[in-house]
Amino acid sequence: MSQPETRIGRRFAALKEEGRSGFVTFLTAGDPDPETALDILKGLPAAGADLIEIGVPFSDPMADGPAIQASSLRAIRAGMTLTKTLDAVREFRKNDNDTPIVLMGYYNPIYIYGVDEFLANAKDAGIDGFIVVDLPPEEEGEFCLPTTAAGLNFIYLTAPTTTDDRLPRVLENASGFVYFVSITGITGTASAETSDVAGHVSRIRQFTDLPVAVGFGIKTPEQAADIARVADAAVVGSALVSVITDNLDDDGKAKPGLSGKVLALVGDLADGVRNA
């Protein structure tokens, strides 16, 4: 299958030329409120994010741990929607046309929006790819194949439990990169052993030439560096979302300086990846 040309492929090619791994951030759109979230989003590239994943708020985020579940509910309460998420990306693109953006979430909001209309609007807004956690390869006709046809990337998740027999099917129509979930379970809980991750990344590379990004359980610059030594990118989400959680007042509103604290951690994590 031919790979769509997007900012994702260009960024990983540039990272390869630099001889280093990438740093991928995850934050939920509209958390803790649309204005603060946009402020953080605009600051991510300068803080060190090579690629950006944006979580689409959803009322039943079954694959996510408590921190990201809470972020999704905060964003929904603040009025965030899929349409407003695309608007935020449009606003980001006014000043940054290079940093890849991946929307991560669940299929229900896309289905309700309408696949063809959504893909057209997402591409126009400046989205490069999607991770839809509840669409397995068996359902690729729903969204994966239309995404590729629209010239965007569909990124599949793999896990320690994904067998060698299963991997070729998962990767058959994947594009952009492969997201390896380093632990079994939900986001933001345990941390993976780097030696285990290295073995799984090596195994995935036997079946694909796509870059392999590793996420779930990375919380510190040291852990990010460890992962960066064995993978093409390290993904951090729950640790960043937790900074937001820790900087809300009693009414759930952002305290002064919240954005700066999130971006400071992004900088520390990015330094870890770059110094790996």
C-alpha cells in the first residue's frame, strides 16, 4: 500500500537525518478549558515536541486511565467538541505549518460527524493522521481506508500481546508510524521495562519499515531517554495531563502559570529524549 505523504513522514525522515528519536506529546483538546489548552498547544513545538497528539474529548474513554478520563470530562464540561478541536488546530496552523498533528480518540464522534465530511474538514484544518483506539483492522473499511484515500495517515496500536501471527494484519494498512503500547492495561499506570520494550520494537520492525513510537507509562526524562534509545519516538501523555490536574483551583479552573508548568515538563522530557 502506498503511504500518504504527510508532515508525519517528513518529520520522522528529518529525525532520522539528525540521528535521534522523536518526542511526542499527548494532551486532551480543551483541557482544562479551550483558551488554556490552545495556549499550551501553541507552545509545544518551541518547548520540544516533535509531534503532537491531541485527544478528542469523549464521554466513555475506555482505554484511558483516570488522569486522561478526567481530562476528557473537564474538556466536555468546558464545551469542547470535535468541531472545536478542528478549529483549535486551524488556529495552531496559522503560526506552525510543520509540526505533525495526530488526533487520537474513539470512533463514535467521527461516525456522528460523518466520515467523508470529517476527513475533508480535518485535512483542511491541518491534521496529518489519526489513532482511533476502538477500530481494529477488521473494521478498516469504516475509517482507515477512507483516511488513506484522503491522503492522511491511519496509525495502529500494537501491544505486548500482539502476536507475530497478528502483526502483519495489524500493519497491513497502517501508515505514518506504529504506536507500541508498552504495557497491557490503561494509560498512566505502570511503567514498562526498557529491555522488554526493545525486544518488542525489534519484533515489530521485522514486519514494517514504519517508525515505531512507544507510549504508556513514560513519566520522567530518564524514562523518556531510555525509550528513545530503543524506539523511533517516545510518547508522553498522562504525566502532562497530571500537571494540569495539579494546577486547578477548587472550582476546577486553571491556576495562573498552568500553561508554563506543562511546557516546562515538556522541555525536560524533550531534553531527555534529545540527550539519549
